[in-house]
Amino acid sequence: MEKIVVTGASSGIGLEIATQLARPGRKLWLVGRNRDKLQDLASTVEANGAAAEVVALDLMDREACARFLESSFPDGEPADEVYLSAAVSMFGEVKDVLDEDWRWIYETNLLSPIQWMLHFYRGMAAAGRGRIVLLSSLSAYTGYPTAVPYAAMKAGLMGVFRSIRHEGELLGVTFHLVSPGYVDTEIYKRAKYRSTSYEQTMRLIGTLGFKVISAEEAARRIVRQVGRGKRDICLPAYACFLAWLAPRMPFIIDRIHRKILEKFRRTAA
Ligand SMILES: NC(=O)c1ccc[n+]([C@@H]2O[C@H](COP(=O)([O-])OP(=O)(O)OC[C@H]3O[C@@H](n4cnc5c(N)ncnc54)[C@H](OP(=O)(O)O)[C@@H]3O)[C@@H](O)[C@H]2O)c1
């Protein structure tokens, strides 16, 4: 039985990845806080012929996570594939960001994926096989004024990937980094806002003219490209282009960022 773990499975991209991966011969561990949503997903996964286990956990609770990881995936019993999709977001100028916001984003978006990645990596390395998929963001490549803590943690995750992928490959473990642009999910509704609001932020994003893809489409592209063995995955096409452009022609990214900031300041609460 192939063992697959998905964090952030109760919503958005994680939920769609889990749905698309569900097929006979697989067991999926579905991780998030919202037990009801995870239970609904488990029913879908089982209807698709896979086995499912609901894991209702707060990823900020490192001790509870360690207990789960050690009991469900002890030494010698590694997972085959792990998708670390859980994350939170926030918007506001960095001068208005509080210490508690930094800690929230740091613990959820960087420390937690590192804790889960390391646990599974050790088991996979000992077995000489496995795949770990880290959900990052286009903002790791380009930065994102008005989302500084979020962009900083995603860049941290990218730094982890850039180094560990080489260690992993020699031990039979493949790492993938996924860097999406805008995807239509709940992450915006559930973000924290400082001196702005959900409505203002969505209006601003709407004026930028970038394509917003569905979570279903994002997951389809991720599952396909991971399956083909692609390590560095950007989506959709404009995200690949901007990620390529950022180190080569930073003045173009600067122009986009100045536009974001001007619009933000004009409409900020
Ligand atoms: N949407 C975009 O435009 C976009 C763009 C670039 C990158 N991404 C990245 O894509 C990934 C998926 O995001 P999404 O857009 O699908 O967001 P989403 O719909 O808000 O899903 C986020 C998931 O993370 C889980 N989560 C958050 N905090 C948690 C905690 N403390 N403990 C346990 N679970 C927690 C949520 O579960 P519960 O609510 O059940 O706790 C939920 O399942 C993230 O890494 C995000 O940064 C998204």
C-alpha cells in the first residue's frame, strides 16, 4: 500500500491534491485542523478507492505533531509521498506587522514544514526512496510588498529546497518545490490584515491583471509535474516567466511592486 501524507488537506490546493491522488492501492493521511472538512474529504478519497485517515492537528503545536509523526511513521516505516501544503497568509505594510504576526507566519509556514519534512526525510533516506513536495510561492522569487512575512518564509522554504534536494537525491529522496501565482482559495479570506482588509486586497489583486487559477487546476498541474519528476514547479505560465525574470531584469519586477504599493496606499484602511 502506497502511503501518502497531505497537510493543509481541509482546503484549497491541499484538498484538491488529496482528491486527485486518491486511487486503489493508496492510503492518504489528511492533515489539518478542521475535522469536519477532513472527514468529508476522507469520504471522497474512499469513494475513489483509496484508504483515508483523518489527522486533526494544529501544526503550530510541535509536540502534538511530533507525537503523531513518531507514532504513525516510526523509524523504518516511511511514507512514499508527502505534500506539505498547509500555510497561512497576511497582508499589510511591514511597519504595521506585529511580532505575533511574524511568529504566526514563521511557525506555520516555515518551522512546521521543516519539522514534517525532516521527520519524513530521515525515514525515506533510510529506505532509499520517497518524494517530498514543498508548497512555496512565486513571492519567494520576486518578493511581495504588503506581504513581507509571507514572502520571507516562502523564500526560506525555497532556501531549504535548494540545498537539501542535493543531499536527498544521493539518498534516493526527491524534493519538489511548487511556486504558484494567484490561486482562488480560502487563504485570502482567512489571512490576517493590518491597515487593510480582505475586500481591499482582493480588489487590488483584481486590478493587477494576473490570471487567478482554480485550486483544482493548480492541483492538476502539480500532480502531473511531480509525477513527471519535475523538481522546480511554477504555475501558471506568468509565474514561471516572473520567476525567471526576477533575477535577470529586476527593474520590471520593481515596477510591478511599485504599482502594488501605490495602489495599496491609495486604498489602505
Ligand atoms: N492561494 C494562493 O494564491 C497561493 C499562492 C501561492 C502559494 N500558495 C500556497 O499554497 C498552499 C496551499 O494554500 P491554499 O491557497 O490552498 O490555502 P487554504 O485554502 O487556506 O488552505 C490552507 C490549509 O492550511 C491548513 N492550515 C493552516 N494553518 C494550519 C495549522 N496551524 N494547523 C493545521 N493546518 C493548518 C488549513 O487547514 P485548517 O483550516 O483545517 O487548519 C488549510 O487546509 C500554501 O502553502 C500557500 O502558501 C497559495
